[in-house]
Amino acid sequence: MTRTTEADHNRQSQELTIFHDVAKALTSSLDLDSILQTIMEKMAEYFRPDTWSLLMVDHEREEMYFAIAVGSASEALKNLRLKVGEGIAGYVAKHGERLIVPDVMNDARFAKRIDEMTKWETHSIVCFPVSSRLRVLGVIQLVNVDMEHFGDQEIFFLQSLCDYAAIAIENARAVEKIQELTITDDCTGLYNARHLYKTLETEVYRSSRFGYEFTVVFIDLDHFKQVNDTNGHLVGSKLLAEIGYLIKAQLRLIDYAFRYGGDEFVVLLPQTGKDSALVVAKRLRDSLRTSMFCKEEGLNLNVRASMGVATYPHDAKTPHDIIRQADEMMYLVKNSSRDNIGIAQRGVMK
């Protein structure tokens, strides 16, 4: 066997081994990070670049970020974002075309600011899009590869690995979507009651461990049945969706909003005592009082709510008990004045 033939044979054997390892990672795990890490490691093993990275596309912001970056410049790249279209990788993301640039200094698309920031010296770049259904999900970038031995076989191999990466990303997103659907209420887009109790269990454990308080606000719409009876269930569903949006808009990023069922909602306020929670409850009450709903339907509905407030650990120490306490306070309001707030151990607000 000649040296050339032996080298080709070894190369093909290496490719088969890498394909096997990547395929095994794809079929044995749903953890996107570990699969992509495997793909990138195998890519580096084969091409031996100085640095290599996977940039993911944030389509909402029209930006790219370094999901994986390996090499001496990796730390500097962690918080760096590029505009889609910026640099060679940005061009690939924008146009969906691979680029092989043996000398970046002769390419006007090269973004010099990255080298200036990372103190790295880029000579060559190989950039391939990671695409699915004609949409670019990300870009794999190899820096300073041996260009003398980068031919058709290497292009085919790199493209195959990019296709594997695209499959992994699509699979992970599909699983994430399914998981979202199992915990999300179809009508309002808020979390559902099933997810409420799982979240409460986590919050009880966390608050108990670190000595935190948290508060639950139970919300029941007043006279909602009349809306359904007068305007029909489609309008009722639209009203619930708009109220769900209003509730969510009044909360912090760390807070949770759930549709408990029917016309009942629950708000969970982590690391929040009773007095601070009352500020939120009053804000929700006042927002409902001043808001008009279903304007597109020409109805301008105004809906009020009865609310109950209970705080962990002062009013209850288990997920079901904290909900029960807040629910009882809500019914205290419902059976008296309505359009008000009931507070565990304090009664209805004056």
C-alpha cells in the first residue's frame, strides 16, 4: 500500500469513526449542548484549526452570539454579539452560503474588530451555515485551518457535520416546544395549573433553604359568567387572553402567572413578603378597574376581580396549603364586597 493510499484510508477510517460518534450522540441524548460540543470536538480533531466556534443566530434581534468558542480567545468571545451580515460569519448567516477564505486580509467582509478585541491573529477562515428548511440557524467557523489540504473531501465532510448540527438544534427545539405546550394554557399563554404546583414545590424548597418569603395572589374574575352568557364563549376566551396579558405585564421577570382554571388566575411572587405583595395586588386591581377589554369586538368590557393573598411561611408551609389560604381569602371577598383583596390573617382590605 502506497503512502498516499494509506493516508486516504486512514482519513476515511477517521471520518467513519467521527460520523459514528456524532450519530451516537444524536440518538442517545436530547441535551443540545452536549451534542453540539461533541460535533465541535470531532470537527477540531479532524481539521485541527487554531480556534473554532459555533455562532447561533438570534433571529428576533438579527444578531449572532458565540454558543461555543474554543481556543485562547474563547473568554473574550462569550459576551460578543455580531450583527447578521457583519464579518465573514455574518455574511454566511445572512446569505446561507459557505465561505472559504484562505487570506482574510484580502477579503473586505472580514471584521477586524474581533481580532483587535481578542488579540488574536486570523489568517484564514472556513465558515459553513448550519441550516434547516432554508433557514440559517447558526454558523460553524474554523480559524487558521491548513488550507493546502482543504479540498472537496473536506468540504463534503464539514457539510455533513453541519447537517448533523442542524438536526440536533431542530430536535432540541421541537422537544422544548412540546415541553412548553405541556405547561402552557392554550387560551391565555400563561402557565397552567399543573405547572403551578411543580413551581410551588420548587419555591417552597428554595425559600425554606434560604429563609425567603414568597406570596401567592389568587384572582377570580367577578361576574365572568355574564360575559359568556351575553357575548358567547369566543368573546369570553378573548377576554381571558387579554386579562392574562394584563396580569403578566404587571409582574417582574422573576414572577410567575398561571391560569388556574376557568376564570381563575394565580400569581406567584418569589422573595416577596405580604406588604410588597399587596402593592402588586392593588396594582392589578386598579389596572382591571381602569382597563377596557375586547375593544376590537366593539364591546369595551370592564371586568373586576376578587383577590386573595397568602404568604409563605407565615400563612402556610406546603404548596396546597398556601393555595388553599389564598383561595379562602379570595372567597371571603367574593362573598362580601367583590372587587377587593382578602389578606390571610388580616381579612378584607378596608
